[in-house]
Amino acid sequence: MRVPLSSVAAAAVPSPGAVLLYLDDFAGGLCRPVVAEGQTVRLGDPVGVSDGGAWVHASVSGTVRAVRAGALIVENDFRSTPGRSVEPLSSLEGVAREPVLRRLSRAGLLTADGAPLPEKLQPCHALALTVLTEAEAAVYFALLHQVLGGVRAMGRLVQPRKLLLFYDRRFRPVEKAARRLQFPVEAVAVDGAAPELDQRLTGRRLDAGVTWGDLGCLVFSPREAAALFAAIYLGQPYVQQAVAISGPGRREWTVRMAPLGTSAAHLLAAAHRTAPTVLLGDAATGRILRRPDTALGKRDGLLTCLTGRTLTPAGPG
């Protein structure tokens, strides 16, 4: 029997012994590494910077063990020592928004199209949250407080003309849950076969090389919205990844929070899943994971177990 998506809960995985961080800046290039082998880093410290793309930050505290072309490895000291730049905000009341917006643009955050958060966040004509797939719905319900909190906070910061909720008609509870937002939401039901979001938001197709953000439309998936919450209220850059795990048989969903750069094998073991065939992505467009030790990057939010079984955990978690 299929487990209702609205009952999916998120759980943190045990921190891995090391993480592999890709230096992709999501703007067509690579970040410049700003750390060297043997250097000690703290959680949230920048380890790769870019002039116009998303920065990369240490997702664990520890020691840099290798700096390779396009990636680096940090050995975990299991202390989670926070970086000096981490400044939590308990509230946005009385807070100047410009410094917060500047911090967000350097926090390594992405929008739903995989582009870095725009450097210029104003004017913002529309702010949209998309819940169009089962994986997005699983993360939406598992991290509901963070997802809606991130959207609400971003709305206060950029003051868009419209706040839009795009969801597939299969996920009716999404609209009901979104009513927890403290300001009006224009809820628009979007069929999976409907015209692209760019047309719905801007009235035309995006030209090559142009993103929604370039047109003043910021679109976030639930994963990115949860990352906004962490960046705004906890002062954390993009250092944690929400990964939805489906299967076997797509009958069960689980959502796990893991440090960015955690391997797929570590995540599956923490979720008590075993499968000889695992896809990075969904069954239609995903690719087979040839190496279980493949580290997950910012775009990798779904693991699909085509076969196998769910193991009964020996204890809590």
C-alpha cells in the first residue's frame, strides 16, 4: 500500500567520515578553491568562490584532505564547529533587508532551474514555489515548516508583486498546507503536461541563457525553499541537502537530510534501503549510479531504488 506523501517525515543521517564537494558555480564555470590541503575548516566556511555564481561552503568541520580539479574532500572531525560568518536571525522584524539579501547571494543558494540566486534580487515581480513531482511533494510535507518559512521570509525581503504556488493536481493537500502562510497566496494548479512555468510566470518562453531570475521571477522547489529558511534564520549557507528516496517499487518515500557531498551509499544505508539498481533522479530521466560512493551535489535531490527492499532498522532513526 502506498504511504501518503503528507505523512512523510524527514530525518538527519549520521554525519559521514568525509564529504566530496563539487566546485560547480552553476553559472557555467567552476568556483576558485580558497583552501589548501591540510587546512582546517569550520562548518559553513567558504571553500570555493565565484564572481557570478554560487559559492561552495564546507558542509562539515574538519581538515581539507584533497583539492582536485572541480572538487575537494573534507575529512569530518565530527565537531560541527560553526564558521565565524554564521549569524542566526531569530526574526526579520527590525532587520535591514539589504545586508540579508547580500548574504543570501553568497550563500550558495540555487533557484528551481538550477541557477544561482541572482546577485540583484530586486525588483522581484513574482516569487513562486513549485510542487510538481512526487519527490517535491515528499520534501514539501517532510520539511513543511522550513519550506513555508523560507518562502514567507523571502517574500518579506524582496516584496514581490505576486506570490504563486504551482502544484500538480495530484497533490491537493499541498494547497491546504500552504494556507499556513501568513499572507495571501495565489494558488495556481499546474498539470504536469501544462506549458512551462516560464510562460506562466513571464508570458513568454525564456531565451537561451536567460533565467527566471533575470526577468524578476524567483522560482524555488521545496528543497531550495528549505535552504532559504536555513540561510535566513540559521545563518547557514547551502551545506545540507534534502534527498528524497523512493522505492523499491515507488511505494515508499523517505526524506533524509545530509551534509552536502555525502555519498549515495551512506544515504541509502542511513535510510535502511538496499537495491542493486539505483537511479540518481527519477525512473524516466535518472541515470544509473555506477559507483555507490558517488557524492551528491546541490542538484541531486532524488534517489530511486528500482529493485531491492527496505530493511527494518535495528534501533531508532
